[in-house]
Amino acid sequence: MARDKTPSTAAIRLLKQHKIPFIPRPYRYEEKGGTLVSARELGVDEHQVIKTLIMEDDSGSGLIILMHGDREVSLKQLARHLSVKQVSPCPPLKADRITGYQTGGISPFGTRTPLPVYIEKSILDLNTLYINGGKRGFLIELKPRDLQTILHPHPVEVGL
């Protein structure tokens, strides 16, 4: 019997618990390679590789923003949408602590601290997406509707 090589992360346990179909997509991780490397390694369009970005507002409250790999987040537009003065990237050590994952392997699924999730609206129009499965060098392939089932993200238009 072949052994399952899917890592047992909080994200994977949550997906299995909710019977969400996914395909494990491990790849050779490169430090600071980002979505460009993962897309290249998996032979997929970088637009379909979704970044899980941990941000914080001016009061220090954390949030998740999901963005296409080939786009950036307009922090000004996101702050305006949230009705706060400022939104900034969460420092890596804080992001690791509140999510329970290591930077470079942060998944929006199964975070240690429940965080509100915002998603670039156009991600929901993709047929398939690739998103971190909770470990560096490990993405999962799934349908946007399945992501919505678990995360209930708030659609936004803040991509640049």
C-alpha cells in the first residue's frame, strides 16, 4: 500500500474534516522565491497561485488577504475598504505566532487565531487555484467555491 505523502498540517486536517476535495502539489521551495517560483515549479500560471498575506490594521488587529500571485495589494484601498487609517504587512514573527504557520508556508485554512479573510474578487472567477497547504514547498489545488465554503471570505477589489 502506497504511503500518503501529504503533510499533516492544520490546513489539511481542516480540509479533510470538511470533506473538501484537493490535490496536494509539493514543489521545491526557494527562500524568498514567492509565487513566481511555485508557479514555475508546478508549471502553472502565476495568476492562479494565490498568496496568503497576513496584514494588520492601525490597531494591530490581524487579517488575511488572498491575492493573485502576479498582483500586489493596494494597502490604501484595503484600508479604505476596512474603514481604518492604515493597513500594513504583519511582521513575520507575529504572523507566524497568530497563524501557527511559518512565513513562506502560511495557509488561510486552520490558523491558530481565527482571522477575518478578504479575497481579491477576481480569484473567485478562476476555475482552479493553488494556495498554500500549511508548509513551505506545499501548495494545494482546489476550486474557489471550496475555498469559500470554509473561509467565507469578504470579496474586495484592492489588487494592483
